[in-house]
Amino acid sequence: MYSYSHPGEAKRLLLRHAVRRRRSRLSMAALAVALISGTTQPVVAQSPLPAPLTFEAALQAAEMHSAGLLAQDASARALREQAVAAGRLPDPELRLSLDNVPAEGPMRFSLDDDFMTMQSVGLSQTFTDADKRLARRARFEREADAAAATRRLQLATLRTQTARAWLARHYQQQLLALLERQRKEANLVVEAVEAGYRGGSATQSELFLARSAVARLDDRLLEARAGLNNADTLLSRWVGDDATTTLGHLPDIRQVPGTALAPVHEIEAHPQLALLDARTRVAEAEVEVARQEKSIDWTWSLRYSRRDDAFGDMVSLGVAIPLQWDRKNRQDRELAARLASVEQRRNEREEIRREHLFEVRRLRESWRSNLSRLDDYDRTLLPLAEARTQAAQAAYRGGKGSLAAVLEARRMAVDTRIERLRIEMQTAALWAELAFLIPEAYPGPDGHTESIAEEQNP
């Protein structure tokens, strides 16, 4: 940060010296009273301050706080349980029946009089082909893989949003601190102009001009405090109650994982493309299920029937065979629909791959451009704004410039710093998009990263 000189510097130093001497006298007096009375106030032990919320801690807290990730874990477990069940034979069926009970005549509803009445118990079992059961099981396993891929995509989104929220709060705090410092300096200018006005060296219009500058800063402070409250709310959405604690050190936004700047083929690791690949495999598994459904499941049954003792009991053996008499309009068309679904998934995946390839290139170029702009601000624009302010102050002290020129130069310097902070905040948001493009790529504070200064492939 650059400091600003102004007409009230001498007055401010004198005031600080007087206040310091007065506080020293008061402290000595309080100590003397305590020694004379023979009593001292007990020292109250202060509770330790909470640990700062570091960037990595925020990411971990967001992952632990996420119910969406737990939901996808449960979904994957449920589908894998279904996969085991789908690979088994259907349950056998037990059948109990009363056959040939007379409904009319003198033996109506009798179970013993008519020789054709039988009490039967039967058992049937459908034998599904092993390949068909394997195909059904594979379908649920592929759906479980898709649930895991969905979790990976949610994790990437979660980390990106958490990173952006953490960075937004950091920069909102920086903006508020910058404006508060400028507000204090502007207030000292008002005090100096008021003193000059009372002494006849400043005009009333200059006094109003200085007070207007303070009022404008107050308005900006209100906006900055509202922005900080919103940033706290957004961060609490991801990390919970830790959002209001002090933040740790800012991560290096000039470096991103090498994967984000790698050649084109690395985009294949994007979590959304991985999810589309998983869904394509689900569609392919459904194709195999539809193909296996064209094979017939036979159902075998065995029945034992008890009759009157004069006739003896009976045993029946049967088999049920489905008749696929309209296969070309049922089974074949269902298989064709599944094949079309696979083609749909592949085309959707290719379209989104192209979109993400463009998006990554755009993010990368915007990030690099903003880093160059930040360097330009640090080398040129901020020093020029400081030099203009010092020149306006020197001219005002020498009687060759106006207070309006000083305040305008100070306002431009503040605006330049705020614009530089805004660009850095935008750069940090782009960095978060690149750093968490692939969840496994972000190495943390000690991992390998690629710097903007290194040679990269376009």
C-alpha cells in the first residue's frame, strides 16, 4: 500500500503525541491508586482465538458438510446391492390349491365326496439364462459407476464454489480495509481544512468539498460492508459456522495444476465428460440386457395332488415357455431403441467435450490476461496515481493548486486501487475454475503446479 501526505500531517503528529502522554499519565495514576489501596483487579484469562480458516481447511469442511456427496455415496451402495440381487435366479414359487371342488349338486363344496377333488401342493422355478443374469447385473454395476462419477462432478463443483466463496470473502475484507484507511485519511483532511477555515486560510467551499469526499467514502463503506456480509453468507453455505472466523493465507493464484494448462487431450479427464462416459456405458449395458431378453426363460413346475384313498395320489410335471410370436415389433424394436440411446449419449458427450474445450481455453486466456493486467497496475498505474496525488498535494501546499485537485487525485488513486483489487478478485475466481477443473488435479499448498511464467502448450 502507498501512504498519502496531506496538509494535516503535522497536526496529526502533535495530536498523537498529546494523546500518548495523556494515556501514560492516566496509566500511572491508575497504578498508584491500585498500590495504595492494596488491591488489584484479577486478571481475566482470555479464551484462545479460533484457528484461522485456511483455504485447504475450507475445502475439507465443505466436503464434510456436503449432504449431496453422502447422497451419491448412498446411491452407489444401493445400486451395487441391486447388482448382486440381479445376478441371482428368481425366487421359486410355492403353490397350494384345491382342484376340482364340486360347485353344484348334493356334493357341493365337499372336499371328500367327489373322487376328482384334489388337494395339491406345487413348486415352480424360472431358470433365467446365466448370460441374461450377468447382463442385468452389469447394468446395475454401470449405474453404480455413474453414481460415483456424479459424485466426482459434484465434488469438483463443490470445491470450485467453496474456493470462489472463500476468495470472495478475502477480497471483500481487503476492499473494506482499504476504504476504512482512506476514510481515516479523508477525515484528517477535513480536520485540517476546518482548522484552516477557522484561521481564514481555507474557504467554505473547500470545507464542503472535503466533507463531500468523506460522505462518498461512507457510501462506499456501506456497500463494502454489505458485500462482506453477503460473502459471509455465501461461504457459510459451503462450510457452515466456520465462515465467520478469520481467514488464513491467500493461495498463490499465479499457479494452477499442470492439468489445467495441458494439451487438448487432457480435457478427457473432465468430471462431466467422465459422467457422460459412465452414462454411455449404462446405455451399452442396457443394449446387452435387451439383446439377452430375446432368449427365453423356461419355468419348470412340480405338483403333488392328494385324492381319495380309492384312487391314489398324483404327481404332475410341467414347463412354461414364453412365445415371442411378435419379436420384430417387440424385442427387436426395444433393442433398436437401446442402440439409438447409445448413439445419443455419444453425440451428447462429443458436443459437451467441444464446449468444455472452448471454456478451458477461455478461462486460461482470461486468467493469463488478468495476471498481465495486475502486473501493469503494479508497475505503472498505481505509481502514477501516487505520483499525481503527491504532485497535487505539493502544489496545494505551495499555493499553486486547489484542494479540489488534491481530492480528485486522491479519489482517482482510491479508484485505481479498487479497480486493481477487483481485477485480482476476478483473476482469483478464474484461478478457482482452473484449479478445480479436475478434482484430483489440485495438489494443495505443497504439490506440483504450473506457473504462468512457464512455457505452456496452447
